[in-house]
Amino acid sequence: VMPKLKVIFDTDPGVDDAMALLLLARHPEVDLVGVTTCFGNGAIETTTRNALYLKQLFGFAAPVAKGAGVPLGDTVASEPPTFVHGDNGLGNIPIPEVTETADPRPAAQLIIDLVRANPHDVTIIAVGRMTNLAEAIAQDPGIVPLVKAVSVMGGAFGRNGHSGNVTPVAEANIIGDPVAADIVFGADWPMTIVGLDVTHESVMTDDYVKDLAAHGGKDGAFLWEVSRFYANFYTSTRQFLNGFAVHDSSAVAAALHPEFFTYERGPVRVVADGIARGQTILRPEGHYDRATDWDGRPSCNVAVSVDAKAFLAFYRDTIVNGAR
Ligand code: BDR
Ligand code: CA
């Protein structure tokens, strides 16, 4: 038998984070070894409470460690987008008492410990601000060559007519901590970046989620409940006529099924300040220009197209086959 893929999930749950975490928890070839939280879709207390609730609900064993509450070099976090993910970060579904407790280690330390304990074996899937990853690199740069692969949901590269979702050029996970993102994209580990260019190409309609609810047992019912507020944000802002974009699960899919996507390769920089703050800029390999700011940086795989049909079928099959 093939060994399972060991995964650390760095997340800010978050409706689509919860949907991606369920995908990881139910995938038969995934060994979820750690979940680390970051501020983002809620304050750090909220996203950590939500991750612990999801651990209890989904029944996975991996430790949950609390991470950064503010971006690198900052003392305050951005206002949580309650109009997207609800006041409680999980689409305002009722959250019962949470009995699971967090790992005593800070998120960055858990990442370091897991990578050191499983050299060349851990894939990091990061779907929030990348503050924890940047802190882990700063505390122990030796982990970088020991990580098997990193798959990130973040950024917007202007392909397929898609642009930013916070500003015309910036995506939420990147503008939330552009300094951290630039460090993480500059580290020499196998990096795949899944931005809005592809996540806005995969849409879960009401019919799609109803089918999950009908065939996915208790998990399917949860997916329907947790996504109602989120779906309403997308339709009421007229981004989609019906349904919502599939952000964080796309980064999971890229780690497990890279063939669902096509990629451009090259070093990526993140704009730290000014009106383009949070913009992600790819210099495609072989591109002629005279800028030096991309020089010496490793190439990343930037997803530029997706087989949305195959990806959505994969999500459905994993949930339905693994349903509890
Ligand atoms: C990203 O921002 C968050 O709101 C989502 O969870 C996703 O990770 C999309 O821009
Ligand atoms: Ca997220």
C-alpha cells in the first residue's frame, strides 16, 4: 500500500476552510498530522475555537495549535470579514460547547516539530494568512528543505479575467499579511499557489450542495448548513448567479491531484505597500525584463486553469464515500 500523504493544514476557519478541512479529514489517502490556526476570517480566538469545534465534529485526531493573531510586524489585525463568513466565522451556524483543547505549543512550533519529526514527508496546505509559516521559517530556517511540498490558497494573478477580492489586485489571504506571503513564496521549497484565477472558476451551486446533503450523511448536512450564509454573500453581491467560489478546497486538490490544474512557473513577489499592497506578481520563467527584485528567488507553480468538473466530482466523491 502507498503511504498516506502527511498534511499540516494552516487555516482560519472560515466556511470554505471548514469545507476543505472536511475533505482532508475524509480523504482515505491523507494522514492529517496537524492543524494550525491564524487570524483572518475571524479573530484568532474565533478561528481557533472553530478549528477545535471542527475537530470535535469531524472526529479527527490531529492536534490543533493556535497561531498568529496579528500580521508580521504589526500589532493589530484587519477587521474580520463577517459579511462573508458570519459573526462566528462559520456562517452563523449554532456552535455548541467545545470540549477539545488546543495543543500547548504555538502554531509555528508545532509546524517545526512535525516537519522535523517527519523529514521530507510533510505537505503543508496553507489557506489563510501565511504568518505562521513565515514565523516557522524565521525560528528554524532548516525546516525549509525538509518540507515535501507547500500548497497555498492565495493571490490573484489576473489570468482568466479574475482579479482581487479585497482590492482590484489583492486577495484576502495575501493582503492580510503581505510580508509573510513574500517570505513564504521566496523560500526554497516546492511551492504551488492557487489563487482567485482558478478558485473563481470552480463554483458550488445550490444543486451541487443539495446533492452532498442528500448523499453525504451528517457531513453532507453540515456542508449545506455551514455554506448558506456564504452562498448568500456571493449571490447578493452578484459575483455568481447561484453558488459560491471554492477557494480553500482548491489548495487541497492541488496537493492531491495536481493534474486538475495547469500552471505557469516563475518567482513570485508580493507588494508590501501602497495602493497595490497585497498584489502577487509572477515573473514567468524566461520572461525578459530588467527588474532585479525577482532575481534569485525560486520558481513557484502558479495555477492558471482548472478542470472544474473533475475537481468538483473529486470533492463530491470524497465526501460521499467517506461520509459519516
Ligand atoms: C480566502 O480568504 C478567506 O476568506 C477564505 O477562507 C479563503 O482562504 C479567499 O480570498
Ligand atoms: Ca481561508
